[in-house]
Amino acid sequence: MDRETQQHWMRRALALAARAEGRTSPNPLVGAVIVRGDTVVGEGFHHCAGKPHAEIEALKKAGNRARGADMIVTLEPCCHQGRTPPCTEAVIAAGIRRVFVGMQDPNPLVKGKGSRRLKNAGIEVTTGILRKECERQNEVFVKYIRTGLPFVTLKAAVSLDGKIATNSGDSKWITGPEARKVVHQLRNRVDAIVAGSGTVLKDDPQLTTRLGKRAGRNPVRVVLDSQGLVPMKARVFENTDRDRVIYVTTRLAPVARLRKLEKAGVEVWTERAGREGVSLKRVMRRLAENGLTHVLIEGGSRLNAAALKARIVDKVLFFVAPLLIGGNGAVSVIGGPGIQKLKDAMHIQKPTLTPVGRDWMVEGYL
Ligand code: AOF
Ligand code: ZN
């Protein structure tokens, strides 16, 4: 199979995998295609953790036609018994002749061993087809499996002069409807959304996914409130029968209120109170341990500053509106003491700029 054909099928596998975006945590997104000559005889993707892997889905579709065929898969096939049996054995048993892999599995249980197992069984394995695209698609899984921490996206909506509200605190709306819709699409794909007490007290947000008629689901809501200032009636605490809500606080919070919140279906995490409230790193680790591997921070200037300082942020997603707000008292997107020297500024890697309605979306990595 020539390089171009391999890439063609890999693009198909990537597109299949993408269908489950936001639904597979803590597992990866994986797509697989089985071809004979130039016809697809089976294809599949991983739907959610605990369900069959992409390779198994594709093999099921292919049936007998898998014998002697080629498999194109975005991630190295697994060779371990996890929630499901090893894919390598199924691939071998089905008589697949060649396997084209997008990226090596960073999971130490599999890493390199999956491919080796296939090769030892006489299957030809080629790795690295559209590797960059495959790694990008699984950036959340890669971070999680390597560090035990979630992949963190910090989202903000700012004016051209970097403000998130006016002098008097008016913040609705800085960006237009198109940009706000993109935010709801993002909420639909992340596992958890984090806000601090400042934002919850000021804006009383719902932190839900609202995509109109189109189906979506709400991420887990996480409220950081080390001092216990957020009132029971805050909208983030609504619909706990449907959504998981985690309230992270410290011993500084009134115990009676915590019991009340728990009665109302809110999960209360009491963390150690450090000099600057709870340790964000600790909270992130705990979220990952709960299978929440993609976390969206929709904080105010204080949480944004704290998250950047704690170095938990992987990606920034700023919606920039062509507005000038001004005012010394108007809050800007990153609070705290900031830096003294420009050489200490954080550099955004691989920034991209995309127009969204009347606004721009600026994306990049830290
Ligand atoms: C998936 N889907 O399509 C592939 C995965 O606990 P398990 O059995 O679901 O195994 C999860 C691991 O399997 C995962 O961390 C990754 O290393 C490997 N491959 N996982 O969820 C798939 N191919
Ligand atoms: Zn597998």
C-alpha cells in the first residue's frame, strides 16, 4: 500500500474516532478501518470506556473478510487484559495480514509491546501514519496516561484590551452568539468544567451545555470555594439528580452548609487549606482519578492567574471581541501580581487564529 493510500485510510480512521470525542475518558479516541484492496470491509471506533475497542468493532463488521486484509488504526493495538480482552489476539485470530498504526500507545501496559506481539505472529506492522494528527487527536489521553493529570483547557472571553468585564462588573456579553455557541460545543466535549467562587458569586452561571435542539450532555461541574462563600441557591447546584456536581472546599467552610449541600446531592471534597486556598494540582489529580481527563477552566481573573501559576494549564482558548472597554478598575483576564520582566512572560506555542462570527478564537499551547 503506498503512503498516500495509507494516509487516506488513516484520515478515515481519525474521522471515525472523532465521533466519540468527549465520550471515552479516561480511555483514548481510537478509529480502525479494515481494507481489502481498495474496498472497506469493516470499520469501527471506540465508543466509551468499558465498550469494545475500535479494532474489535471493525473486526466484527468485517467477519470472514478480515482474513488476509489490512487494518489501519489510529493507536497501537493493545496487548493487555483491561476492561476488555487484548486486541492483538483478536487481530491475529482474524488473520489480518498487515497493520498500519498512527501512533504508539503511551500506556506503559501497551507501549511497543502491542506492535511486537503482532510482529511475532508474522503480521507486518508500520507505525507513524499521520502520527502528528493522531497525537493531536489524543492529546488529552496522552497527557493523562503520562502524568496522571487531566488535560486542562483555559477558556476566556476578552475584549481587544484584555478585559473580561467593565468597571462596574458588566460582562454580558463580551463575545457574540457564534463564539458563545462554540463554548457550548466545547462544554459538550470536556469531562469537567471548573469555576471559582468569585465567578459563581458574580455571574451565577449554570455551567451547562446548551446547544438548542441538538443533543449534548453536561460536563461535571466543579466549584472551587475554599472559604465556603457560595450560597446554596447558586444555579451551579441545580439538577444534581441529572449532573454530577463537585464542590471543593476546606475546613474554613461552615460544616452545616456542607452537610446541606451533600443532602442536595452535591459531592463535597474537603481539601487542605494552603496559603493560597486549595492546591489546584491536587484537585486536578483527584479529578483525573475520577476519570475526568479533560478539564475546562472557565474562571475569572483570579482562578486564571492561579491556574497558570500552578502550571496546570495545557491549552488556552481565548475568544477575543473587537471591543475596547478600558478603565483601571475593569478586571482583566489574568489577575494576580503578574510578572515583572517581559522575559518571564508565558509564551503561547503554535498559536492559531480563527474568525468566529464577529470575534476571533485564539488557541495555543503552554
Ligand atoms: C480504548 N479503545 O479502541 C483502544 C484502546 O480498560 P480497557 O480494556 O478499555 O483498555 C484501555 C487501554 O487500551 C487504553 O488505555 C489504551 O492503552 C488501549 N487501547 N483503548 O479504550 C480502543 N485501542
Ligand atoms: Zn484494544
